[in-house]
Amino acid sequence: MLSPVQAVEGLDAGSGQESIFKDIRDTVLGITRKYDRAYWLQCAKEGRFTVESWQAMCDAGLMGLSIPEQYGGMGESLTGLIMMQDLLSRAGTPNLLLVVTGLARVPLVKHGTPEQIERYVVPTVSGKKRICFAITEPDAGTNTFKIKTHARQTRDGWELSGQKVFISCAEDADFIMVVARTRPAQDGDARKQGISLFMVDARAKGIEKQKLNINVAGPDRQYMVFFDNVKVDKDALIGPEGDGLRCLFDGLNPERLLTAACSVGIGDYALARTVQYVNSRAPFGQPLGAYQGVQHPMARAKAHIDGARITMYEACRTFDAGGDAGRASNTAKLLASEAAVEACDAAIQFHGGYGFDADYDVITLWPFARLLKVAPVNNEIILNYIGQHVLGMPKSY
Amino acid sequence: MLSPVQAVEGLDAGSGQESIFKDIRDTVLGITRKYDRAYWLQCAKEGRFTVESWQAMCDAGLMGLSIPEQYGGMGESLTGLIMMQDLLSRAGTPNLLLVVTGLARVPLVKHGTPEQIERYVVPTVSGKKRICFAITEPDAGTNTFKIKTHARQTRDGWELSGQKVFISCAEDADFIMVVARTRPAQDGDARKQGISLFMVDARAKGIEKQKLNINVAGPDRQYMVFFDNVKVDKDALIGPEGDGLRCLFDGLNPERLLTAACSVGIGDYALARTVQYVNSRAPFGQPLGAYQGVQHPMARAKAHIDGARITMYEACRTFDAGGDAGRASNTAKLLASEAAVEACDAAIQFHGGYGFDADYDVITLWPFARLLKVAPVNNEIILNYIGQHVLGMPKSY
Amino acid sequence: MLSPVQAVEGLDAGSGQESIFKDIRDTVLGITRKYDRAYWLQCAKEGRFTVESWQAMCDAGLMGLSIPEQYGGMGESLTGLIMMQDLLSRAGTPNLLLVVTGLARVPLVKHGTPEQIERYVVPTVSGKKRICFAITEPDAGTNTFKIKTHARQTRDGWELSGQKVFISCAEDADFIMVVARTRPAQDGDARKQGISLFMVDARAKGIEKQKLNINVAGPDRQYMVFFDNVKVDKDALIGPEGDGLRCLFDGLNPERLLTAACSVGIGDYALARTVQYVNSRAPFGQPLGAYQGVQHPMARAKAHIDGARITMYEACRTFDAGGDAGRASNTAKLLASEAAVEACDAAIQFHGGYGFDADYDVITLWPFARLLKVAPVNNEIILNYIGQHVLGMPKSY
Amino acid sequence: MLSPVQAVEGLDAGSGQESIFKDIRDTVLGITRKYDRAYWLQCAKEGRFTVESWQAMCDAGLMGLSIPEQYGGMGESLTGLIMMQDLLSRAGTPNLLLVVTGLARVPLVKHGTPEQIERYVVPTVSGKKRICFAITEPDAGTNTFKIKTHARQTRDGWELSGQKVFISCAEDADFIMVVARTRPAQDGDARKQGISLFMVDARAKGIEKQKLNINVAGPDRQYMVFFDNVKVDKDALIGPEGDGLRCLFDGLNPERLLTAACSVGIGDYALARTVQYVNSRAPFGQPLGAYQGVQHPMARAKAHIDGARITMYEACRTFDAGGDAGRASNTAKLLASEAAVEACDAAIQFHGGYGFDADYDVITLWPFARLLKVAPVNNEIILNYIGQHVLGMPKSY
């Protein structure tokens, strides 16, 4: 059977194999042919979201990937969703809204009531609504237990106040999934309690968004979001009050994998562009690509990308089979983000001075790839996870 | 379904899942509990092959892995064979004879006559006979087209003369698969012609074996083997005369994967031993393992091992499905050999001075792991493969 | 005696040592306190050269470093010039015009007539004139022998035509030192002949400058410069006609060292900023800087910077003593550029999401540091030099 | 003036320069021509110390380097001593006894009485006596404050008991400098007190030496040394009682630098051997050294070695000038040990299978080089030093 890796790489040429992965691939490639890197860069330049390509994905049914069929989805396949991100990124058009959507829909589908799923998830499949996600706070950083944004219960629902940072696509979303305290912080094991998930109307009164000056080329912008006594109704609480972290937990692996897919995809894109360049440029007589000083670093980067991609789809397979995908997801995120940076760095080096000319769109690749070593979680945290949970070493922080 | 990776890592605890991979795992672990690292080191010290553990593997049917059932095997699953090597190595007992056996049996099964399979392959399943493999020559190095060992056709068969180097287990094998010229070397595409495969009695007249002074701890020794007009019968020629390289080709991916399995296995063994050490040693109060200066390099090595292992089993899956496993096999070999060295290096560093004391059996791990960046093929050749055949860059050598 | 390294690092506190290096240091620091990183960023934002700080350096006599006293300079000390660049960069204000000035003045002083030195060099000491340098061409890349810009001898002088790329500060210079063919290209050893150096009025008729869209934060902009039958007088030819490459050669080591100084300086600046951040931020209770996962990569980067800086000043010592500084200069350039990128990468990683916010001025550091692995010559060329000229290996390209 | 770096590299050919560094170089090279790598390996094979070459160094006056002239030395030049070790190692004959001698003589010369210097130091210059050094203990590891070996004051002197590990050359020395508690351990700043230095007759009653099974090729063997109520006279105490760590401190930088010299020297030796090999071997037509896949890693290793060597001599210069050499010494030790391993690893890789054959003496180089990342102090401790004392970050352990 065609594996997702093979489908992505197009290794099925002439095999006549039928496969859902091949269908997804062909559909995504149809969209990226129309909404290509040039379109993506144009949106970035105009400072606007890639509305048209997003809607095209919805129209093609792709946003139904990972959503149960009863809600109009294509079934609970994370693999398909990851393939979509992988292929978008391989075309030079990664999508950060897809990361947060993929994350947020997991607790919604798993812990939401049918009404909540109808209200918050179903419209994301058709494209009528978009969701973003707000967890990080200026002082808490990667330590979620320290968040201060809080929701106070009122007669009609809740009132949220606090401040979130690095919120991708906040201006382009209709709903923000907000992680907020509903009880004061406690120590020890109890610290995992008291945090809840809310779906907040992104245009509600009391919300203010401030665009950050993030130096990463792309149409997805990041925001500081302020919540000042924002009123939300009772139905906005997803899952049990105080148990939000546990609900959220199921979405962390998809989130890591959706960023891993951005990484391996953009890495491949960078390499493909560079192969083209070094195979044609020949200042010393033979093509630059014929020198091992050029070819070996690129081959090494490709090996790292391929290993990361295969690891990523193994994590998807485990996730889709209901297993614990934590180990493979964390490993994939680490390997993918490092491989992508390695590839983009090689792209810069082997384009020489042109590597820094924005008109050549090479230097523009690096910050995006580099960001994924830090977001959505930095690689030190990943190493801590592997050290503790895979190798069985003591907590180090 | 339990994946081979999960089976190897024992991630099926309490799952009640039935799986062939679980069976293989349990069988191998039963053997390594009896024939453990201490046994392996003792054989190394005595300079003898691990006869007992090899026979135990045969008796348990494991040597039938990858062999069709009609020849008494367990079916054509490379995955199972790789798992065996992986698990042996994770127990600190990798087996180089398994590499060359796994390699040599591929062309035998695919291109041999039923009589040849009966004669050469079937006894390897029961353990009555063992096979080693001789291709490398002192002057040719990694350039197989330059080999000079030649076979001259006689009335009764062939006469072989030449010299081979780095032949693992030559003294412990009953047959040597020898790669020899049957026609003079030619240039261009024709250079692929004129080389043939022979099965030679390892104790035939005219064969001399000289043990090399290889500084790698282990019971598998390497030899220089001289062939001086060695007579072999007609039946010794495997596949068509002059077409040996093509026949051999099918075995190269299994060979790369069998060494990749040694790598990831020994890497895990080194890490496991080191975790034990750094979790218990605490010269500054808390365990060494609680410092990120120790934990992060180990976690990083583990991530690289896991990525390489998953890639290796993806290659197996492709191979077992009849696909082209070249890409994933080469990538797995590269990633695995680098990860193993990284792990063994961390083991040395974090054992401090004890890392160099042979009685602690840590320094003894490194040369074996390091060898696999050079053998059976060096990683520069792998990078050339990826550069040319995956990325589409020009030949660089 | 206080070494330049110690002077730069301020390790002379309370030593009462007198030293020219200390004087240079104190003078430069006086200037960078006034014209600091904020000033430098403001110039970058306004797209203008750092005119005020440049003039302040001239007024303080610093631009007389490396210029013989008879021409109003401070004597032929490359060391002092490098210290200036090092200290400017450590303050976050590296200067690329200083690189090209430092390069161009070497052949001028060594091969120019007294009148030419009076005309082209002396005004650079006072600041009345500024020089930039034009060698690279779109098709030739790092292979200077392939340049096509040519000068045709006329009755009154020469006429230049051609195209140059990546010319730093072309709009801010009064003179451009142009490398141009005066005879057709030849093969073999003769290929070193036929290229000449010209000093061209940057505002001469026939010169057109096109700003490149270089994505590197800083006040120094790069240009494509077109020369269309630009007339220059006889006196514009520096050194013997056809022997320009040899004349230029003496300036290559200073050029490498002036960029190495940018590298080590900006690396130190990045680390200093990051130390401040990680020593104060403590999301998990203790400062981030107390975790070895943070501290060790930073310490490693610092070790690499210090080794590169010491190597750089050793090269200066050799140069100032009239020795062959090629070996140490190339090594310093390689080590410095890699160390700077390592430091800036650590700065990004340990600032987390803020590392990508331009308002935090961390992501802004990286492209500048990264550029120095490619400019003025890429590190592959440096490795070729070391391989051939230090290790005695064959030419590889 | 010829710098030590230039002298070591032989860059003074035909310069006619006179220099003490040139004299030292020529003297050492005279000795290594006679007592070369083959001699060194032969001693290693016989399990004996390099008595003849050591005596030749003494006879040539080289062991008087770093010893004041009034005691028959050549003056207090650490630079010269380091050059000797560097050159010995570049010839493939590093000397670990030189490391411990160089370390132990510093507190002896600085804190010993004239009688003690006469007794313990002067005979080391002539070669009549040899000194080794014992600090590390099995449980204390790198935490010297935790040592348990103690000296009890008696009427006639002291009685020592305890256990030391990794003691180089214990069987070949006449005296052992032993670090022992003379007062119980305390906490806080007081923990630096209570440790004293003793010179113990290596053949005294109560001393037992047990050779360790250290897997590092070389004539210098390591021992576990047991002290069981060993009686030493009053005169054996060096420096003030209880203040041994402070006295010892002055010797730590020379110790780091003497091992750094082993590293850069052996690294150069490995590269030189490999250049010879890859320049002559040509399985694919042109020499292996002409491929950038071979040449670039070697050039990179050479650059790292050269940067480390220059840093090492800068530390010597500072030390000899009476300055604080801690920073440069630690940096040199880190850079040198990593560069040496990089070079030896390249040597292995590019020798292919022969890299593992002990008869080719390539695999034999690695463990020695690798040891120096752990001994005399591991590189993590060096990183801690740089993090805290150079960068100003918090203590991390």
C-alpha cells in the first residue's frame, strides 16, 4: 500500500495504486498550483490572510480531515491533515492557521457537546468560521501553570480578563480558544487543576489586538491580545471546568505534528529551489551541485528531512490508531524543525550573496523555519520530554 | 496494529495485542537473556564466534525470517530479520554474520536454482551451514567496478584467484559468497557487466585466511582472504554469468538495513547503560542526569536513534511490499550510524574517566558503532546516493 | 603588555597599564556611547549611512589607523583598525564601509604614487572622502578570473563598462575602486594577468546604481552598479596595468580580518544581550541562565568567539610584522563567522518568541552575522584555501 | 618576531630569524626523530614508560623549561613547556607524565621552601626523579571538595590513608603529589579550607597500585592507588596546611594547557597522516583528497586546531606575563580537545576500513584524543567556567 510518505514524494508514478493518500495529495497539489508561493508572498506583502486558498481547501473538503463523518468531516484521520500541511509547505505555502485549527478542534470534538461541535467545529469545515488559539502569556512563557488570564463565573456565563501573546491569526479568526484560570493556582499535583477552555468570539467587546512586529515572512501575523472583562456565555466552556489542561492535552501532539509538517515541507521547498540553482550555476566550469562541498550538506539535510517526515507519519499512524503518540510526535517535532533550518541554511549558503536578496526569496525562508524550533514549544522542552519520558531521567528544570 | 518500532521498544505493555512482531521480539529477548552481553564479551575475549547464541536463533526458527516458507522459512519478511538484529543489538549483542547472511541470501533466493537454494540457503536456516560474503578488495575500496579477483572457466567449473579484505567471519563460515570477474573490465555502461557471484567452500584448497588486527571489540573477526586457483564446481555460479552485480543489487538494501539495525540497537544499549549511571551518580548532590548538560545530549541522541529506527522500518515495509527501498534504506543507514556514534560518544563523556576503562565496557562500544559509518559502505557514498538519486544533483565523483 | 584581546575585553581594569590598544579602545567606546545601537538602527530605518559616527571616528583620528604617519595616519597598524571594527561591532554597530575602506587603502598605499595617495587616501583619514569597492559580478561569482567589466584605453585615460553586484555603500562613497579587465582573459597562469585597478568618481557620468533588496538590518546598503562607458583619467589606474590582482592581493587579508572583527564583535553583542535576558527571566522559578541547556550553548559560542578573536589578532600581529598572514586570516574569518552565527542563533533560541519580534532587536542580528559566512568570500573558498595551502591537498574545484 | 605558533608550524623557513622558540623546536624535533611514534608504540606494547625519550629531554635541558634559572631551569616560561608538549604530540608521541609534572611543579616552585624545591623539583630537571599527581577519587569525581583521602598529623609528620583513581604514571614516578584532607569538610566558603598538598615517596610502605584497564593506546598507564596509613615526614607538606587547594590552583591552567598541547599536536599528527593517505589513494581515478567531501572536513578540523593552538599560546603569553590565564586556558582546553577528536575522527573516516586496523595505527589515535575531552577535567566543567566566569551567568550545578 502507498504510504503517506510515498504519496507526498510522488513515488507512486505509474503504480496504478489507489489510495486515499494519493487523493489528498492530488487535491492539495491542485490547490497549490493555483495558490502558489507567489500568491502566498503577495498576501504576506499585503498583510492579509490567504483567504482564497483557505476557502479552496474548505471547498475541496480538506478541512474535514480529522473530523468525524457525522459532523460533515472525512473521518478521524490526523494523517490526512498532516499530509495537507506537508504538501502546502512543500509548495512554499505553509499555513499557521491550520496548526491552531488542528489543535483546537481536538478538544472540541473530544470534549465538546454535540451543540458545541455544531457551533464551533462544523463551520470550520465549510470555511464559514475560523478558529485561533490563545495560551501563551508574557510572564508565563512555556510554563502554562503560571498563566494569569482568568475567567470569573457570572450569572449568565463568564467574564475573562488577561493578556495573551504570540497569537497567530487573531485578526483572521472568528473564535479564539482561550486557556484561562477558573480557580487560583495551586502547588504540586493540584497545579494541573483550575484551568479551563473557552471559545470566545474574536470580535467581542473588551478584546483588543495589537499586531506584533514579527520578522517572519508570511501571511500569518501574530498578535498580543488583551481581554478586559470579556463576557462569554455558559456554552463557551469546553469540557469540565478546571480540567482544561487535560482536555487540551489531546491536541498537543497534533499541534506538534502540524508544525513538523510545516518544517519538513518548507525544508523540501528550500532544497528543491537550491537544487535548481546549483545545478545551473557554474562559475568554475562545472555546476556548483557537482562539488561535494555543496552536494553533501544538501544530501545530509534531505536525509534529516526524510527521517523527520517518516517519524511524523509514524506518529500520525499511532495517533490514528488510538495509541500514545507523544513519543513519536515530540521526536518528529524536534527532528523536523532542525532539519528545516539545516535545509534553509544550506539554501542561503549555496545561493551566495543572492541568498540575502529578498527578491530571490531565499533569505525569506529562514525565519519561518527557524521559528519552528521555538514554536509552538521550544526544542529544549522537547528534549526535557524525551529525557524524562522516553529515557527515564530525572526532571531537570 | 502494533508496529515493529513499538514492539522493539516494548510499548505494547498490557495492550493484549497479538502480533508477529511481538512474537519475534519475545523470542529474541528470550535468547538474549541467556546469551547476553557478558556471553558476547566472553566470546570476544576468547576470539570465537557466538556459536551457541547463533544456534539458539536457528533452533527458534529466527534464521528462517526472510526465507520463503517452501524452503522452511518464516516467509519473506525483511522486517522480522531487521527486528532480530535490532533486538540483539539493543541487548549489546549485535551480530555481523547476520548482516552478511541477510545480504547473501537475497540473491541466492531470488536468482538461485531450487537445487542451489536447497544446498546453500536451507542449511543456514537450521544452522548447519553459515555463509559469509567477500566483495571488497585492497585496491578497489568502495569502487566495485575495479575488483580484480577473477574466475576462469574450466571444464568442470571455475578457478578463482584474487584477494579480498575486511571479510567478516570468514573463519566461521562454511561458504563464502565471492564476487569475481568472469570477463575483463570495460568502460561506460558496459562496466556493470562481467562480474559474477560464486558460492565457494570456505575450506577449499587454495584459500588462505589472515586475521586482521581490527580494533573493534566483538566476537566477529575480519579477515584478508587469498584465493589461489581455488576450484569450484559449475553449480557454484549464482545467477547468470557476468550479471552478478545486478543479482547482488537486491541484497544491498537489506545489508544497509541490517547494519542500521546494529546501529540503533547498540545506540539504545549505550544510552540505557548511561541512564543507569547518570541517574545514580551524584558528585554535586543531585544525580548527574538531572543536569541539562547531561540530559539534553542524551535526549538528542535518543531522538536521532528513534528517527533512524522508524526510517529503517519504513524501508523494511517498502521492501516487503516489493517497492524500491533504496531511498529509505540509504537514509536509514546514514541516520542510524550517526545516531549510534552520538549515543556511544555521550556514553563515554558522561561516564567520565570510567568511560575509558575497558572493565566498565563503555569505551568498548564506540569502535563498533563508529565502524558502521564506514561499513558496509561509507556515509560519503550514501550522501552521493541521496544527492544524485533523491535530490537529482550531478554525479560528484 | 596588554594584548589587543585583553584590551577589547576590558581585562585591564586597575592594571595601570599604558597601551596604544587601551587608547584606541577608550576612544572607540567614547564614540559608541554616543552613536550606539539605537542610533545605528535609526540610520538603518531611515535608509542612510551613519555619517555622524563615521565623522566622529575621523575626527578622533581613528581612520588614520593603518595609514603611514607621513600621510597623516597613525602608522601601519592593522591591529588598531581591527580593534576599531571589533569594538564598534561589540557595541552593536558594525561598519561595512570600514571593511571596504580597509581593503581598498592597502593597494593604494602600497602601489599608489604619492599623488594618488594624496588624492585618494588622505581625504579618507579626515573624512572628506569615502571609498567603496567593486569586484563581484553577477556571472563570475567568487571566480574573479571570469569578470567581464573592462576598461578601454583612450587618449586621455580609460573608459569603463560593465556591471558589478553586491557593492556596499556605493551611494555613500565618493570613489569606487573598480576591478576591471584591461586585456582579454587567458588560460593557465596567464589568467592572473590582464586585470587592473581603477579609482572611479562615484558620481561620474555613465554610472547607475540600483539598490538591492538585501534583507539584512543595517545602515549599509548594497547596490548593483552599472558602468556605461565611464570616462576616468590616466591617474585613476592604481599600480601597473594588468597587474591589479596582485596589487589587490595584499588587501584580502585585511578584508577577511575586518569582517572577522564584525563577526566576533556582533557575536559578543548578541551574547551580552542574551545573558541579560536569561539571567532575569525565570518562568520556572530560577533564572533561565541557570539551566545548562541554556548556559552551555552560550558558553560554547563564547569559547568559539574568543578563539576566533585571538586568532584574528594573531593574524594582525603577523600582518603588522610583515609576515604572511594568509593562513591565520583565513582561519580567523572561518572561525569568526561561524561563531557569530552560533551566538546569534543562541540569542534567538533563548529569547523564545521574543527572539522573532523585531522590536526586541534579536532576529535583526542574525542576517548580518549570517552574511559573513558568505561575504566577502564564502566559507567553502576558505576551506579550499586551508585544504590546499595549509594541508597540502589537491585543488578540489 | 617568530611566534610560538609559527615556530611549531615551521613557518620560519629561510627567515634567518633567531628565537628561543626556534631553538626549543629544533631540540624537540631532534629528539622525536630518534624517539618517534614507532618507539612510542613499542613502549606502549611493552607496557613501559618512554624512559629513553624522557631522559633525552632532560639531557637536552628541556625539562628545565618553566623552572627558574636559580634551580637549574631555563626560566619561567610556560610557553616553552607547552611547545615541547605540542611538538612531541605532533610527532605522535604525547607525554602524560609531562602534564602532571608541569602541574605539580607549579605549587612546588611557588609555595615550596628552597629545600623542598631542591628535593622535589631539581631532580626532575635532570631526570633523576619523576613526579606524578593524585587528586581524583572514585566517589568525588570532578568535585574536589568531596575527597576523603586524609592525612593525620603525627609526632614525626603525617599518616595518609585513602584511595585515588586515574593516576597517570604512578608506577613510573618517584614521588606522588597527593591532595588530602587535613581537616574535616565544611560547607560554604569554608569548604575551600582543610585540604593540603603532600609529596609522598611513590614506593613508601602502605601504598598499593592497581593498574587500570584503560583502553587508550600509549605508554602512559593509569592506576588506582591505595594509601594505607602511609607515613610521610614533616617536610612533605607543600605550602600552608589546609590551604592546598589555593596552592594547587596556580597549576590548573598549566595543566589545562599541557593537555591542550597534546590535543592540537595529536590532531595535527592525525591530519598529516591522513593527508598522505588521501592524496595517494584514488579508487575513483583522482586522489580522494581532491573531493570536497574529504577535503572540507579535514580543512575544517585544521582550522579548529589552529584556532585552538593560537588560543593556547595566547594563554601561555598571559601566564608568563603574570596575568590571569584562566579564561584563555579554559577556552584553549575546550577548543583543543574538540578539534583533536574532530581530526582523529576524520582520519578514521577517510581511511575507510583501514581506519579500524590497529596495524595502520589510525584507530589507535582516537581514544587518546577523546580522553582529553574528559581529562584532566571534563568539558562540561569548562563550559560552566566560561558561563559563570566569562559570561556572568548563574552557577548551574
